[in-house]
Amino acid sequence: MHPFALRSVPEPRLDVLGSVGSPRVELLSIAAQSKATPAVASRGVAAGGIVGTPRSPKRVGLAGLASSLVLGAMLVGCSDEGAQPAASAKSDSAASASATAGGESTPAIGVPALPDDLPNALVLALSAFDARKPGDQGPPVPLPAELELIVRRGGQWIATRMTDPESNVFHKALAYTTPEGEQVLLTGGGTKALLKLWRKQAGQLVSQTIWEKDFGGKFSRMRDIEVGDVDGDGSRVIAVATHDQGVVAVVRPKEGGYSVEELDHEKNTFVHEIELGDVDGDGVLEIYATPSEPNRLDGSEQEGHVVRYVPKKGEGRKIVADLGKRHAKEILVHDVDGNGKDELYVLVEGQKAPSGEGLLHRTEIWRYEADTPPDQGVPIAEFEDRLGRFLTPADLDGDGRKEIVAALYQKGVWWLEPGEDVSKPWTKRVVDRDSKSFEHAAIATDLDGDGRQELYVANDDGKSIRRYVWNGRRLVKEEIYARQDDRSILTWNIMPIPVALVPDAAAAAPSASAQ
Ligand SMILES: [Ca+2]
Ligand SMILES: [Ca+2]
Ligand SMILES: [Ca+2]
Ligand SMILES: [Ca+2]
């Protein structure tokens, strides 16, 4: 999958945009959307009805890449029983066109108001592969590591692409505040494995590599990043999961630079995920990680477990979840039940039946409190799917009680809510059956700043980024960005960042070129 050889020549620590081998920024698309989307109760509108008032497509000719979108905002049926099909969520261009004719005098129904400009943007960390051509042999060749940045400005969702030829995947990008108080973008890349800080200078992002490592195996990737006060001294420590030698590391800001401590190392082991939390409630953050055997994508047996490190107490690897012959690539540590202590949630992957027909195990979520024995995780949900790679904590309906959103490989996006007894199966409602992706990155975040979270999901199979927002009765679905090219894209992560960290596409236009 990642055949690019590692270069042995050390790279300069600073890259200036526009120089050879430097990041490139392109404007991808501007999605037009109605400015008038007043909050109106969904009175009289059947679930699945078209409720948006999309405008006709608008073209922007920057760099020959800009394209247009027709947006359809739709109501998503969320049965309280769960397992009910999402109400038909297809876009209806005829309805869109007629709605457009009404312009702003036609109020949208059931779509909460959305300001024209938002202070926060989304950053998506991607792998991109060229489209397969007839006769292509061998594994797909990864293109340079890529970020998509989606900003709402002037009543439009605007997408910008930034690529970094030093790696062939970005696994995560997030906002980070340095000890000096600077807001920067922190990225983790793969092959080559680079942890970088990006500062906005003259409208462009300029990188500083703070950790670079060839782990010595087949792949070297910075696979996941979490930031927290692991040392309990107020500093923002960066915890990193890597491929493929089982390295879990903490990167600490130190004396104006960054020092790396590798907490663990285990041959031929992939660590997919890092979470930070205080499950035992003693005020000290623990680090959770998911080492597993190298990936077997055929759905056969793959052993794994969830481990914990407590650097502040000098505590090394301890198994907290023993998954037997199964494994997990996604965990969540969060106080979902609201009792003041975090819990660990493990998205245990399903397993194909040896006969090849159906599943031997469904994908399940197991829940652990501090005193749950490693082999006695409590199943709170199961799904008729082979994989699930994304859990995000949420309070989408804004009632102050938290939920978990689970995004599965083939079987959609689900909303899980605990009942009185958190150890009993949780209430399961479908958010969107028609959303699919191998990784299926999702984030619940209050991008529009109205005090209530919205859900953003990368529907890679459908080449779209969708937003789901509560309208008082239901989640309303809106496509905020559609990928226009025929490359194969894997979205590994979505995070909110301040708009100030988004590179200025216009400034980069001279260096941008069509694919
Ligand atoms: Ca603790
Ligand atoms: Ca709790
Ligand atoms: Ca809630
Ligand atoms: Ca909001």
C-alpha cells in the first residue's frame, strides 16, 4: 500500500511554501447554499422531505479546479427504536431547482439557522490514490499526503486542499497551542513518519518537523495523536501512536523545542489509536492505546488488546482490555455517563465466518470502568458489520446528556444513548444508513458556535462530507462538500480548527495547477 521508500537524507526543518518539494495549496470548490435557512420546526414535513433551499450551482474558476455543488438538506429519520431505516435521504434536483426559484423568500423548513461566516473550519486528514486505470497492476500508489480544509465564508462552504510531498498520508491534523501561546496546526504523517507543526505566515502554512522517525519496519507512520496534560504540570503533551513497531510515544514541549520519549516498542505491531483520560478518577491522565497484529484486511483473526500507560506515575504497559482472538482499532475514553469519571469504550471489530458466509462475530462496543476486568468488557451495542473505526462523543440534541456516535464500515452512522443502567444495551438510533467509508471519520463539534454540537461525517464512498444538525425534533442532513475528482480518498480524521489556521488559497493560486 505504501511502496515509497524512505529517504535517508534529512529534510530541512522548515519548508517554505512555493519551494520545490513544499506543500501546495489549491482551492477545490465553493459550495453555494441558501443564505436564508431560518430555524423553523419541521411541521408538516415528512421525514426525508427536501427541506433545504439550495441555489443553482455557482462556478469559480480558480486554478481550473473549482467546481460546484447543489446542496440538498434533508431530514434524517431517527427512530427511537433504532434499526429503522433512515428516511429516504436522496437529493432531489427538481425540488432543489424549484426551491431555488423561490430564492430567499422561500423559507427552509426545519433547518436551523446557520451564519454566513463561521469562526471555525474543518480539517480532514487524507490518503489519496490515483484513480485505477484499465490494466493497472499491483497496489494503488499513494499520492502526497493531503489535507482538505472546509471553511464557511460568505454563506458558502469553501474547500481548500493542501498537499505535503514529504509523506504519503496525513493520519491526523489538529489545532495545537505551543508553550509560547501560538496557535498552530499539528499533523501526523506516514511514510515518511513526520510530526509537524504548521504556522501561518503570509497566508501560507510553514512547517516545522518536531519528530521524524523510521521505526525500522515495513511502514513508518504517525498514526494517531492526542494532546493533554499527561504530566499534570499544565503542559500540552502530544501522545502519538505509530506503525509498525508498536511505538507509543509522548512528545513534550521543552526549552523551546520538543523532546520525544518512546514509552513502548513491540515488533510487528500496529498501534492505531491513542486516547487520554482519567478512568480511575485519581486526577492523573492515563494514555490508552490499541496495539494489534499487522492488519489483515480479509476479516480473518487478528489479535489485539487495549493497553494503558501512566507516565506521571512511571507506570508502563498494562493490558486493560483483552479482546481474545479479536481486536480493535478504535477506542474512546470519555465521561459519557456524566458521573465525573471517564470510561473506556472499545469498538471490537467483527469477524467473517470461516465459511466465508456472513459474520462469526458482529462489530461490538465494549465498555470498561476502572474496575472492569480486562476480559469482562460489557457489550453495550452490536452492529451487523465487519468493521467500525470511529466513535465520537456527542450531545447532538443539546439536552445535556451525552451520546456516542458510531460510524461503521458499511452499515452507516449510529447514535447510542445509555439508559438508566449503563451496563444494559444502549438505545441505538440510526443517523444515516447511506453513509459508508472504510475509516468513516466523524466529529461532533460546535462549529457554528450556537452552543450545540453538530455532527460532521466523511462519507468517502459517496465522495461527500455531510453535516447533521438537530432542529429540535430531528437531525437534518446537509452535504457541505462533494469531492469532484475520481481519485480514491480515505479520510482518516476530521477536526475543528480556527479559521485563522486555514491557508489562503488565493495567495497560493500562482503555484496551484490542475491535476
Ligand atoms: Ca487516572
Ligand atoms: Ca463516567
Ligand atoms: Ca444528548
Ligand atoms: Ca452548533
